Amino acid sequence: MDGGFKAGDFCNYSEVKIQDSPQRPSIEIPDDPKEGASVSITCSAPTPCLHSPPKLTWNLQPDFQRQTEKNTDGSFTTKIQKIITLSDTHDGLIINCSARYPVNGGPPKTAETHKTLSVSYAPKKTSASISPSGLVSAGSWVTMTCSSRAKPAVSNFIWFRSSKDGDVKVAEGESYSLNATEGGGVYYCVATNDLGNQTSPKIDLTVGENLNFIYILSGAAAGILLLLLIVFIGCFRKNKQQQQVSKESTLNGGPPKTAETHKTLSVSYAPKKTSASISPSGLMSAGSRVTMTCSSRAKPAVSNFIWFRSSKDGDVKVAEGESYSLNATEGGGVYYCVATNDLGNQTSPKIDLIVEGKWKILMI
């Protein structure tokens, strides 16, 4: 009717929320995962449109299950799920999950989530070493060191000495010092944490033999024999000293002749001058491939390089090996490496991987 009144209900209304960016997917990992356990890892994302569910992808192996479920509130969720048997190599693994939403008349929208897998495991790579190494002289002090990789950390180290009557416990602790006259023989250590233990390979402590004279003397003969023994030892030592220095002799009235001896000293030491580098260096563009390299000087040579990434939640192990390659979109941040040999380890200075042009999705 023209010019009439129109009625409206201002008390009842509906609220419609529109968000331009999609919600990030969520990653579910069982609490306190341990090596040897079979666990289910799930990545899920909200599904606003049942007929156009998001496409979920992640960096785990492709043999996983995909399904869309209806929630109790009537909404839908799309999931991918994978069951894996955990080992110590999964510790520090960064799981990346991406949800790609189709958009009518425009490019798809993508949201990502990252989560680090923390796996507990029994001691691994347990080894025992002696310092100084090689043949040691009687009366010298040596230190044996036991090393092992474990999570949680090793709670106890126990040292054993092998004998024909059975193995005997001789000490506890990461290091064991003894006088070489006390116990040349075969030793090994056992590292233990809450999840188990591991025994190191056996090592030999070899002690050089000294020439010992033991005389039981009586009466007047004791003094004479003791004097002869002192003279003999003095001549023996003088002769040894003459063999270790340059010798000169004059032949047929001519000029003196000279002889020399040279010997190289070989010293074992823990890693030194450990450093980490990035190639290519400088500011990285998103999507480019970079390689980090760890270098160190050590004798014996470095047996293991481990890479870590620093984060606000603590430092996370990301790789092992002298080199570590990654896509710049995966991990801009602060990195460092640790070099290890039988005598110890050293941590490199930290390096920054700076990525430009990386698009970040902000939640509403």
C-alpha cells in the first residue's frame, strides 16, 4: 500500500561472521611418545562447505588415511591420519601440515601449521674412550670417559672391568680416573635412563712394562752389589741420553761428524674452531634452497655433527650430518651445530637464516 507503514522485527536477528583468511589446521600427537610405540598422528581442518572440503597435505609419507567427519554441533572436519612406529630418529622432526581451501572465482586460500615431534628413547651410540690414548707408562694417570645419546638424559654411568672370573663393577659416573699401575685390562661402561640401558664396546688399557730389579741382599755383599747396581744404572741412563741427542765424533783428524734424530709428536684433542656457515649467504628469498655446513678441527676426526634450531620453547634438533639442506620457506630462524669426537664436543656460534617475502596468514 502506497504511503503506508512497514513493520520490522528489531529484536530477532541473525549474525553472520565473514573471515577472509582460513583457519589453520591442527596437528594432534599423543602425549609423551616413546620409541617403539605405534602412534597415530592426525592433521585436521574445519570444513565450511561439505562439497568443497579443503585439501590437506603434509611432509609425512603419503600412505595415510583421509576422511571427513561430522561434529556434534553439525559442522564438519576433514582429517588425514597416519600411524607410525617411533624411533629416536623421529625426535625433533618438524611436522608441517597445509590446508588448501577452494574459492569461487578466485585463487585458493592456504593455511599452515607446524609442530615438533619429541620422542623419548633409551641410550644410543654409547662409547668409552681413554685419555691419553695408546700405550701408557706404569704409574701414569688415565681418565676414561663414557658418552651416550639419550632422552631423557642418561641418569647413571657404571664402569666394569673384565676378568677371567667375571666382569667386576669398578666405578660410577661419566668419567673414571685411575693410576695405570692399578689396572691395565679391558673396560667398558653401561649408560642408563628411565627407558633402558646400553653397553659400550670394550676398550683396552695397555700398560708398558718397566725393568725392575729386586734383590734380596745380606751381609757385606749387599753393599758391593748395591754399588755395582748404581753404577750400572748410571751408565745405562747416560747411554740412553747420548742416543737421544746429536752425536759428534772426529775421524782420522778430520772435521767432526754430526748425526740428528727427528720425531713427530701426535696429540689427540676434542673439536676446536667449530663453525657453521650458510650457502648462499645473505638474505634468502622464500622458496629458495639453502645448505648449512658445519666445520671443525679434531683428532680423532669428528664422528658426529648435530644441527639445532633455536626457538622460544627451547632448542630443537633438526638434523645430523656435516651438511643440512632445507627450503627457505620451511625454517627461517637461528641455527647452530655441535661437533663431537671420542674426546668431547664443541658448539658453533649461532647463525641467522633470514627469509624475505614469506606470506604469513593472520587469524581473525
